[in-house]
Amino acid sequence: MSGSARSLAKGSAPPGPVPEGLIRVYSMRFCPYAQRTLLVLTAKGIRHEIININLKSKPEWFFKKNPFGLVPVLENSQGQLIYESAITCEYLDDVYPGKKLLPDDPYEKARQKMVFELFSKVPSLVTSLLRKQNEEDCSGQKEELRKEISKLEEVLTNKKTTFFGGNSLSMIDYLIWPWFERMEILELNDCVDHTPKLQLWMAAMRKDPAVSALLMEPKALRGFLNLYLQNSPEACDYGL
Amino acid sequence: MEDATRSFGKGSLPPGPVPDGLIRVYSMRFCPYAHRTRLVLRAKGIRHEVVNINLRNKPEWYYTKHPFGQIPVLENSKCQLIYESVIACEYLDDAYPGRKLYPYDPYERARQKMLLELFYKVPHLTKECLVALRCGRECADLKLALRQEFCNLEEERQESVSAHQRSFLSPLAQETQIKLKAYLRNSAGPEILGYQNTIFFGGDCISMIDYLFWPWFERLDVYGIADCLNHTPALRLWTAAMKQDPTVCALLIDKNIFLGFLNLYFQNNPDAFDYGLAC
């Protein structure tokens, strides 16, 4: 289950078929979307192999796995391909036994999806703040991010539970976690300084085995980001 | 039609709680997103009531149903509220028995959701074309962009149909089929659909993804952009097949009434939403 393998880049040979009993995820060590899929794979104890893709120098064959050329992508031993992070997570929960991450109750399941919609503006706001870190004026975007985050705080306040799906951790928590992990590492913490329930949630998340198994090294993330923003093909393998 | 009722506007009294055994949809007769939900309600034979909302003059109480006053919203007899059209449709499929609109197979389910991603620019583009035309502006660029999206869907149709068929064939037969398809494409042009027998996006039968796409295709004609399908024969075949579906038919909006609505809507007339209703 090594996620530390060097990424495959342009000119690389395509990997062979996926062996029976295993599922493959095309990933990148620092991608928050791929982290969703890895969290679910880890939480459900699903045997998997990881192939990291160099997103700054994509192999030509990768577009046959996903016409959009994005990670994460799942490939099973039947050659079936599934992409879009939220779709991959739901697929894994449907196919594999063990702890169900999505609720069985149709209304509770719909509620998780509505919370997911509430979260939808956060990724692009965090990304644009990461890109602007060295620039002066991020106050407008930080305000916007705070506003979006407040909506999530409201959910926890109304629900009166630790996690977004209730008193135990479930799919919605894993789907939003990667961006909160990055906010902490990249010192956007002041965006959550007015949201005490979210802070408690973040602390509770860190105690989860899947979350802690996949926690990134802060130095590695910063090193990666620095290179990635310069479009360096070395970025994705930073620290290896 | 179940939704042929006057819309609720500002100053109106809120409707009471939803009776047991019924589900309510807050809707608007011409809204494509709400149309999705009404299609699913109908297709599954779910007993429901429709409450139309005047979108230009929203009742204050409506914001207790949706924080931004959007439609569609489902409300059940337990006072549970579900919104976002796709979420509402999935909720109905999960919560109600009978015919399942999403496939049972997890991979096929995932495929339908991936297809929805391919569609995501279509609603915005069709709306922009409509607005441009109604305001007397040029929209050649928009139509080109829309045609491109339709081409992507067309390609996906042809790929997925082949894959579906291939999964039943031996490797030798698969290879033969691929060669045959290439031959037909080269010699017979785009009209290669004669030998393909799955006409809907999910396979032989109509399913959720078809209903999720349909409302925008139904509107192409009345919006004045039906020519955007000129280069996509598989999509045209699909729209023809959709028009044969009893659910689609039952909810088909009369063209003249739609045009009447559009005329009033673009004049900012708040009575637009009730156009065509008997007094």
C-alpha cells in the first residue's frame, strides 16, 4: 500500500492490468481530491495499489484512464474505470463490505450530499489562497472562505453532534477533511478562528486511524506547493 | 397536470404540513431543474402534491424551506427537506419502492454519475443562448460551445453503447465489432446507429440519467436552438425515443404556453409563472 512510489510521467509505459483481488487508484501524493479516495480505501480496509501520476507531465496513456486527465481514478481487475473523487468514494462504499460510510437511511444520505454542496466553494477558495500566499491582498478571499466555513459551523451547531453525519465519523467528514488539513499546514488557520465546533471536529478527525495514517508531512506539502506553483515536473515527487 | 396550480407569491400564507402518505415538491411549471424531480415522481408513481413558487416574488416563508429560495425542494410528512435537484431525485429513488431508476450495479451507478459530469455545462449554456436571443443579441459563440458539449455527449453515447455490447462478446467478436464500426464510420458516415440497439444513456431502458438530461433537450426547440443537434444523430435518436416515454410525454410542456411564459418572463412580468392556467 505504498504511496511513496515515484510518479509516472510522459513517456512512461502504461501499467499492466490490475490483479484480481486488488483495486488500483491513480493518485498524486499531495492531491486533496485523491486523498478522499485514499481515506475511504484506508477506512474500509480495502486492498489496493497506488500509481502516482506526474500531474505536470502526464503520461499519454493516462487520458485513456480518464479523458479529463485528472486524479483520482479507480481501476479494478475487470478494467472498469471510475473517476471524479466523490463518485469513486461512493463506488467503494457500495462495492466493498465492512463499515458503511454512507448512511442507509435515504434522508440521512441526502443530508450528507446537501452538506457536501454547502462545502462546494471551499476547494477553489483554498486553492486560490494557496496560490496567492506571497501576494498582498487575500483579505477578500479570506472573508469569502470564512463565510463558506461559517455555513459548515452552522450545520454542526444545528446537529449538535461531533461529526457532520452524526456522532461517528462518516463519508461527509472524509470528503471535506483534506482541505481542512491543508488550511492548518498552510497557516490559513485564522479562517477557522471563529468556528469553535469546527475546531473540535478537526481535533476529533486527527484521532481517526485513516486520517492519521494519511496525514501529510507539513514540510513536504510546502516543498511540493512551492515547486507545483512554478510548474515544475519535480513537484509531485518532492521528498522522495 | 398535477402542477397546474397558481404560484405562491409574497404575502401568501404558507401551506400546511404535508399529509401522511404524500410528498410535496416546491416547483415552478417551467423550471428545468424542478422538471427533473417531477419526472422522477411520475416515473416511480409516487403520490405527491406540487406547490408552485413565484420566483420573481418569493413568499417570505419559502426561505424556511430553502436558505436561498431555490427550487426544487422536497418536503415529506416528517417535515424533512431535501434540495438540489439531483439529490432530490436520488432521494426519491432510494426512499420509494417500485421501479429503480438508478441501476443496482455499483459500477453502472457510478457510470451514470460520471455521465452527469459530462453534462454540467449544458444548463448554463442553454440559458445563456436563450437570454441572448431574447435580448436580440448574437449568440454564435454560445451555440458553438453548446454544440461542442453535445458532441462530447454524442461520442460518449457511441463509446458506451459499444462497450456495453462488447462486454457480452468474445475477444475475437469484440475485435471484429471494432473493425466493423470503423468500416461503417468511414463508409456510411455518422449514421451508424442501425446496428446499435441500446438507445438510452443507461442501456436498453430509460433510467435516471435520461431523466436528468431530458428537461434541457425538451427546451431546445422553444428556446430557438434546436439546430444545435444538427451534427449529433445519436442524440437526435435519443430525443425521439425520449418523446415516446410515457413519463416524458405526460409532462411535456405545451409549446405555446411555454412561449407565453417566456414572453412575460422577459418582460419581468411576475404573472409569467401562472401563464396558461385556467382562472
